[in-house]
Amino acid sequence: MKLKLKYFLSFKPVVIACIISFTAYAQIPDPSFESWASGNPTGWAITNSPSFKTVTQTSDAYAGLYAAKGETISINGIIIPLSI
């Protein structure tokens, strides 16, 4: 009995890791960047503001019609990195 319990408990971390990885993969919003609203990809938190855009829509896509193009920009010597 103890051997079966010990054997079961040794696989518990593997099972938990698999569940977490499948859950994390399933939660990617619009992974192909096909949906855009007001110049921003729908479902993504990005660093765009009305005065600058670090993430823009492009038709240079690997698959589908659109992709997200990210750029690090400099405004008055201040570096603004992209963030998706």
C-alpha cells in the first residue's frame, strides 16, 4: 500500500506541471493578431498611447492577414520599449 502511494505521489508534480502548461497555452488572446480596435490588438495589454505607438498593425504576417510589429522608440532621448 505504501509503495503505491509513494509511486502516485512521485508523479504528482508532473501532472500539475502538465495541467498548468495546458491552461497557460489555452489563455492566449487572439494569437494571430487578426483583431484590432482603434489601432491596438484586441485582448492584449500594450504600451501604446495617443502620442506614441510601439506596437502597430502590419500585413507582413507569417500566417493570416495581420501581425503585430513592435518597435522600441526614443522621444526626446527617453527610450520607450515595446510591451505586449
